[in-house]
Amino acid sequence: MNELASSPISDTRSLKVALLGCGTVGSAVLRLLSEQADDLAARIGRPVEVAGIAVRRPDHHPDVPQHLLTTDASGLVARDDVDLVVEVIGGIEPARTLILAAFEAGKSVVSANKALLADDGVALHAAAAKFGVDLYYEAAVAGAIPLLRPLRESLAGDQLRRVVGIVNGTTNYILSRMAETGAGFAEALAEATDLGYAEADPTADVDGFDAAAKAAILASLAFHTPVTASDVHREGISSVSATDVARAAEIGCTVKLLAICERVGPTGDDAGSGDSVAVRVHPAMIPTTHPLASVGGAFNAVFVEAEAAGQLMFYGQGAGGQPTASAVLGDLVAVARNRLAGAAGQSSTGYANLAVRPMAETPTRYHVSLDVADKPGVLATVAHAFAEHGVSISTVRQNGHGDAATLVIVTHSAPDAALSATIAALRDMPTVRGVTSVLRVEGLS
Ligand code: HSE
């Protein structure tokens, strides 16, 4: 533990919390703080009280004790009687400025802000360390699932090879419905919107921005290496078609939007020997026997492979007020205990400082479906395109014959750029009538 810049709390008064933001998560935090006040006091060793709640529009919060509401978030953070700050505003500003002000005033912060942590985690951790306070953010990735603390603390004695997760519930709901009903993306998205799983503007979820921020946070912790959202290769699910989903089922696979963080070797080796990290978010086929394949609906799950621990799986609710508030309160208990002990807890470390491998050089495997004419020499021409780009084919299957033949090819692992160049070449070939499905494959032996 680091020594705190601010002095330990010496009397027996309550710990005072400033709550920044009172949306779905903030109001659930407030409710749990009140409902579980006695248990929290017993677990922390001191009662916890809400000192104030900073919101933009007080009149939008009729159910909250009105005397606690303020529009002056910086004033609230700076108040002498505030010991800890919970930031559930989201977004970059004013959250960053408020968190830095809290650190400077010797106050630990619990945040659920994935965008900010993925963008500026290094500077925020450095500022927390400088002032000897805590920055905890379990709720920023996969909601209720205890994941960041296991990575940061429980697995701190191990070497992690891969962290692969379904970390966005909206897209998992959409892909699950496509698999269950045969619907296309647009139809499944419309259903998700009607049921409230998808937001009115679903861009952050369906285009993979939300998952990419979470992947950056996971990779940073797993590999002790600074990774930001801009380091993450990102593809969303809007181009996943009903054909892709059907083709996956034909080979015993299902389609998931995966956040994949892995250590990779120097020259196109598979994960494991790694002197660099590769971090990517994209849809992929995974075998239905893979533990992540059975994660349905809006649930999240993260599969971890470690040298000594082997395979671990974390599963649960990745969003929602109450589940996310559970993670916030878990952090609040931890930082409150640290505060009373006059110390700061385990922080993130970036000591390994590994290079981030560009997607073009990252080893992947592709599943490709082609419409071709069933004539002599067609397969040879197609195989030649793969060979020319240094891509080895693992399996080939032909469906149909005559003018309506389909070739389904699964490759071995190759640099992603070689695979995408092969697809571009296939699209240009006169013998190929159409490239009807291209998806990466993960977890196939
Ligand atoms: N919008 C996210 C999801 C939850 O669909 O999982 C918050 O990160």
C-alpha cells in the first residue's frame, strides 16, 4: 500500500461521499447506500453518508432528497467534509477535471467511466499515485462482473496469455436473436430497440466503440501495458448478415462480437510467446462448444487464459442500474477501508510497456463463402489466390453444383492483412460470382 498524502481519518465520524451524476446507475447507488447502510457500516467499520449529489438538472430528480442536490460539482468535490467521490457522469469532461480535482484534494474516486479510463487511464493513475489516493473502476467493464480486481489482484502472480470477452450486452442480444430467429441485423436491432436493450442511437454499441473502450481497459490490466481505445482495432456488427450466422451454424459455430486481448509473438506466431499485445474488437465465429458460445441475450462473459491458472470464465450482467451499482459499491467499500487505514490500495501498473501490434500483423483465421460455377479449374484458381498471399487453407467444403455451387473455406492462422488481401483478390476474380460471407474464426482447433 502507498502512504496517503492526506491524513487518516482519526475520529469516528461517518465517511462522506460525493455522488457525481444521478442517472440509472447513480440512483441505484443511492438506493443501495440507503438500503444497506447498516451492513456497509459494519463492513467498512464506519457509517457512509451521502454528502451531496451533483446533477445538471435538479428538477429531473424528484425522488432524491432535495437538500443533497447541487449543480456545483466542483464545489461539492472540494468540500472539506467530503472524503470519497463516486463519478457516474460518464464521458470525458467534466468527469476528468472533477476526478483530478478530487485526487488533488486527497480524495479517492470510484468511477464507472469506461470512455475516460480507456482514453486517459495512464494520466489518471499517475495522478492518483501522486496524491496517494485510490482510483477504482470495476463498474467500467462488464457491469456487475467482478473482473478488474481479479485481473489486478488475484492474478497478479500469473502471466496472462489471452482475455477474450463478450463485453457488450446490446450486440450480444442482437446476435443471439439473429441466431435464434434467422433475422437479419436490421430486424434484430429494431427488436432490441423496441425492448429497450438498444439505445435510440445505437452507434456506440453496434459499431464496437463501447467494447473497444472495455478491451483497452482489460488489456492494460492484463498485460501491465498502457493501451488506449485508439490502439484497439474495431469492427462492429452492422455488416453481419443472416447468411454469416447460417454459415456459422453449418460448421458448428455461432457469431459473437468479441473483445480479444492477447500477447503475440515477434513474427506472426500465435498467442503465447508474446513480446507485444494485440487488442481487437470484431465479430467472429466461435465453436458452439466454446464457453463463450452459450452466453446469450444481453449477458456478458470474459474468458481468461493464464499460464499457471489455466482457463477462467467470468459471467454475469454487464449493464443495468442495480448490477452496475453493485460493482460501484464494492469499490466504495474497498476505497473506504483503504481511506480509514490511511493508505491507498493496489493500482494498475504499466511496467511491461509492451508494443501494441497493428491489426494487419495480428494472426487471425477466416471463414469465407464463395459463389462459384462448378467447373474444372475453379477450385485450383481459388486455392491459388490463397497461396499467393501466403495463406494456408485448413478445410474446403462445396455445397451444390452446376451454376449454384458454394465453396466454404476455413483458413489456418495468417497475418490479418494477408487474409484481407486474399479476400480482395477473390472479389476481383471472374470465376468467383460473389464473396457471400467473410468472418474471422476464433477458438477452432
Ligand atoms: N451499452 C452497454 C452494453 C452497457 O450494451 O453492454 C454499458 O457499457
